Amino acid sequence: MFPTPDLHRFAKDESGSILVIWAFSLVVFLGLLGLIFDVGRIGSTQSELQSFADSVSLAAAAELDGKSDALTRAQGAAEYLIRDTQTFAQENKSLSAAEDITLTFYAPGPDGGFTRDDALITDNPHRARFVEAKVAKHDAGLGFGALFASLGGQDAAETGTAPRAVAGFALEACNVAPVAVCLPTVDFDAATSVGDTLQLSTSVGLGLNPGNLAVVDSLTDSLDGLSICAGLLGGALDACLLAARNPQTACSGQGGLTISADVNGTDALNAINTRFDQFTGIASGLAGDPDFSGGPNVLTGLTDALGICTPVDGLLAGLLGADDIGLPADDCLLDGSCSVKGNGSWSAGRAAYVETHYDSNDPFPQAQTRFEFYQAEIAAAASGSLPLLGGDGLLGGGLLGAADDFVPQMCVPQENKDPKRRLMVVAGIDCLSAEVDAAVSALPVQQFFEVFTLGPSDGGTLSVEITACLGGDCGGGNLDTEVRDIVRLVE
């Protein structure tokens, strides 16, 4: 049986074939559209959650200042300061760190930076400097993909994302003396220690202990015209910057400080003693340069009838019964009842100082700290109103007062000497909880603070009075030093 003519015509008829092509194309097009939508959905979910992780890690890291409640504050900041929402993952909802974030705290690595090492994970608030915020897995799911999967009789694939972010905290200061001090306690706070004495030692021994002082290698890319230091290297450069009146160095502290292997304890103290016009050892070549001149000192001597400054030492000191003693440390440090850090009480030392130099009549009872007393002395000496050294006796008309009724005064400080010369900013490092020693390459800075040197070093010990805390809400101190809290994403 042969096909009829109608069947022949139907087989040869091509009208409507384009509809078949369009049908297949539409399926492909819808599939691509669904793929684009699903990829965008997953990307938006990832972006939302990554932004949340970044914000939480930064908020938590800002609290990692090394104090005992740092981790508690970090957890609180993450939970209560940051709020966000998710749009596509499973369903719309608010995000919170308490439910959606896991925080992991890390101590700094050997170079002071972040290293993903389980050995560095810590729950010690004094050591933690980095925090990782990891978002719990959120499934974005598939929209069109799920529809096509169901049409094909297959289960829809779930697409999950769990972003993470790491942020760190560091302190940075510019143009400060390149010296670090091991803090006396892990909870040391300069803000509550203003007026207290620290007794610092350079005898490091087998490790860094509370009260140890060490010179650090400073970044010297920017010396800002301090030409006398520009040609020096190694220990000579470190000592030069430590001795300089204005240590014009680059910023340091971020990522930790490196202890100098080129400057020993004696060199460090010799560099600091330039503040008292003492130029010995490694600092001997700095004498005579105004960048290294000492601070004014009312104990330099007395002016005689000819206006000549006569040193109060040797025979003259013996005749006057006046020893050239400096401002004292806290009483408890002098009698040995405390160590490294005093309590700010110096009444016995003050009485001895006033008896020696002011015939037991305190000329500045309003001065609470030694730095305030020193400033009052300098201002009075410069104006010629400072009381007489030693009271009556030879000064009232004897050895130095023979010309008419001349009354000698303490020598007026040189005009080119800076009353703030005996101040310096030091980096406080935690040598207790950080378990550091002299071989550690980068020591985290817990706090920068300002100190007033009470006198030249004696027997390897330097006594200083804390005059200001720096950074945070503390302000700039007497030297207007800028200290910045650096909080940044590191991963």
C-alpha cells in the first residue's frame, strides 16, 4: 500500500519547524537565566556574610589591648555593637554574633603578625592580639536550579557558605625614644599610675623581667633632619636616637618591637644620661650639639656677686652642708618595701630634699608630683625668685655674700635648655604573660606612656616617674606624642 498524496505533502511541509527550535532554545535560555539567578543568590549571600564577619572581627579586635578583661570586652563588642541581616540564605533574618559567629583569639606569631597556627590560639587576654570571626554555614539553596532538578526527578543541591575574617590590634607611636620597658604587672595601667615611680634596670640576665629596660631597633627611614644620627649604624644609631632631644624617627610599634642586639645596658643608660649633661661611653661624641643638650637643673650651682655660677659640689657643698641630691623615688622603693613600681608616696624623700636644698621650707607645697615640683623650680629659678639654698649661715653675708648685701640665687637655667628634656616616651611591653626573652623578634606593645627621669642612672638602675598615659582617651601627655590604635583586617 502506497502513501497517499496528502501524506507526501505533510512529510515535505516545513512550516512550523521554527517552533521546535524555539522550544528547545527557551529551555536553554530559562536554564541559563536560572543559573545566573542562583549564582547571584550565592554571591549575594557570600557578600552579606563576609561583610558581617569583617565587621564583627574589627569590633572585637579593637578591644584586644592586653588588659585582663580584653576578651570579655571583645566578645561583648561582637555581640552588641554589630547587627546585620541576611537576604537570600534560607530565609530573611537578622544576624548576630552570639548565634552566627564563632570567635577564636590568637597571640602574635614570631614576627609579631598573624599566623594561623593552633599553637597560637589563646584564651589569655594579655596575649591575644588577633581574632578570627567565622560565620556558621548558611545554605543559599537553589531557586531555578531546584525547580529544574525537581522536574528531572532529582534532589536539589544545597550551596553553603561560611565566610571568615581575621582582624588585629596594635599600638603605633611616632618620634619616640627607642626604648622598651617590661611592665611591672600584666594589668599595668598608666592612667592610674601617674605620679608613681618605676625603678628600671638594664640587667636582662636570662630573660626580660618586670622593670627591665632595653633599647629597640627603630625604623630609621625618616630621620627628619637629625643629621648627626643619619650617618650612624647599629648600636651607635640606636644610642643616638635614644639620646636625642627630639628623636625624629619613623613610626613604630605596629607588629611589635625588636630588641636591639647592638646596645648593652651601660650604653643605654649613658645615652639616657645625656639629659643631665653627662656624655660618657657611647654618648661621648654627642657633647656640644644642641640636639643633645641636657635639661635645665636648678642644682647646677649658685650665682656669686660677679654673676658667675659656682657649682654646689665638693668643698662648697661641704661648707654649705648641702649635698647635691636629686628628686627622690617613692619612699617604698627607697626603703625596699616595694620593687619596680612605687605607690606615688614620696613624702619622706620630699622632706629630705626640701631640708637639703630649702632649709626645710617647702617652696612649692602645691606640687603633687616630682615633675610638677621640677617645673616649679625651673620657673622660679628663671625668674630669680627661687629661695636660697641652705638658708642662712655663709649665704647670708659670708663666703658668697660679701659684696654689699648680695644674696646669691640658684643659677638660672640656660635659655636654650628645654624643661621637658628629662621626659621621654617609652613602650611598655608585657614580659610576663607573653613569655618573651631577648631572642623574640617582635614584642607586642601593651601601652606607650610618658616618664620623667628623676636623675642620672645609678648602679645600673634608672628611676623615673610616670607623668602621662598615651593613646585611647589619655591624650597626648606633656610632649604631645601621637599614639594611635591600629585595628585592621589581616585576613
